[in-house]
Amino acid sequence: MPEIPVSWWIAFNAFVIFMLALDLGVFNRKAHVVKVKEALGWTAVWIVFAMIFNGWVWWKLGAKAGEEFFAGYLLEKSLSVDNVFVFAVIFSFFKVPREYQHKVLFWGIFGALALRAIMIAGGAALITSAAWIIYFFAAWLVYTGIKMFSHDDDSVDPGKSIAVRLLKRMMPMTQSYVGSKFLVKQDGKWFATPLLAVLLCVEVTDVIFAVDSIPAIFAITTDTFIVYTSNVFAILGLRALYFAIAGILPYFHYLKHGLGVILIFVGVKMSLAHTPWKIDMHVSLGVIVGVLVISVIASIIHRKRHPLPPAETPEEAVEAEIAEKEKE
């Protein structure tokens, strides 16, 4: 693959900054409850942008790069569903008013983009300087995939987050939300609001998930430009994805198991990358798509047999899913 010009990096990041500014400064200047119809529209917009960029990569860098971007994007998008589940748990725990959730996710994703850029650069440097690290990544992905078959990590308690405890030690916190503000000045002293604690939980959650997802995409390709851009497009659509599917996420009962199978597969693929048994990109793409389709179909069948009580909010729907898993 040819070396990526600096101008491409600059143009791509300029596009991302422009879209984020447009989102917060024009389309979402006022706090409001994001309806499913609006969320589906934005989800479609981000998917279309990603596919247009995918076509451009295919045209400029060749079919192999285009296939790697698509596989990487699909993988990251699938793994981001786990983020959606945890976001709902966090919002439920802190009882975040629905009109403020968009702002939290916006700044959470803004921070996630910066953190992931650093982690991707670090991962690429490690793979370049120490080739053996690829086997560590592979083992970690297999371990994480196996863990997804247990429910131990489903019980999330944001109140025990180290970030939240540190925040409370560093500065006082108001008892209730103060509009959509993260910080507020009272009697000449700065106070954190519970919304800042929620934001910190969202940021920490993304770092935890990035530890799994970034090695996973390095199993697809080691080209930093493809890794970075596919990650960014998956993250940019994450906010809209939350409002679009959080309420129906409990219907994807076996999706987590499917993601576990995918992580195990990409871990094996990574470990075989420099052997005669190297797994072809077309096989990888077929496995990822096939496992996702099978897990969704199995989830639909399961829900027909074990229906959940109706829920008015995404948080209530996810709480019902957690309660069901605790009974299993």
C-alpha cells in the first residue's frame, strides 16, 4: 500500500472537526430528547459517509485497502454495540434526564476520538518495533472473546468507578443536575455536577472497550490510516446508534455471544498472519458477517419464546435485559 500523504490526514481530520462543529453548533444547539426517527436519520447519514469514504479508499488505494476498511468498520461498528449497552446502564444509574444525554455522548465521543488516536499510534508503533506484540494482542482477543460468553461483566456499577471517586475527592459536587452544565460556580467556588461524573464514566468505558477493539482491527490490517479512519467513522456514528437501538438492544440477546466468536476468530487470524495458514480477507469478512447474521436470527427466535415486559425508555429496556440474565 502506498504511503499516505500528510494532506490526506489533514483533510480527513478537518472533515471530522467540521462535522462535529456542525452537529453541536447547528443541529443540536439546544438540549432536547433525541427521538428514534432523528437518531435513525443520523445513523444512516454516518453509514452513508463511511461507505462513500470506503469507495474513495477502494478507488485511491485499491481493492485490498477497500476490503480492509469495510471489514474494519463492520468489526468496530459491531463491537460498539457493547458501548451502547453500558451507556444505557450509566444513564440509568445516574438518572440522567434524556434531554442531556446527547451532550454527554457528544463530548464523550469527542474525547474518545482523541484517546483512540493515541492508542492506535501506540499500537502501530509497538507492532513495528516489537513484532512479538502481535501474539500478545491475539491472545488478549481470544481471552476477551471467551469472557463474552459469561455474564460477569454485565453487572456494571458506575458508582464504583475510580474516575468518579477521584472527581469527588478533587472537587465538591452538587446534589442535583444544573441544566446541561458540567461545572458550576457557587459562592465563588467551582462545583462539579453529576453530569461531569457521567461524562467521566462514558470516557472510562470507551478506554476499556478500546483495549479490545483496537487490537481487533489490527488483526484486519496494520495500515494506520485504515485503522484510524474506520475507527473514527464507527465512533462518530456511536451517539446516533445509542438513541436508535438502545431501546431494542435487549432483543439482540445472543449478539454478545456472536461478538465473542468474532473476537476469538480475529485473535486466531492475527496469530496466523505470518504463517502459511494466513486467513484470507474474504474469509474474514464472510465470518464476521455470517456470525452477526446468525446471532441476530438466534436472538429474534429467543425473544419470541421469552418476551420482555414493555419499556418506555432505553434504560428500562436494558435493565430488563440485565434482570433476565441474572435469572439465567
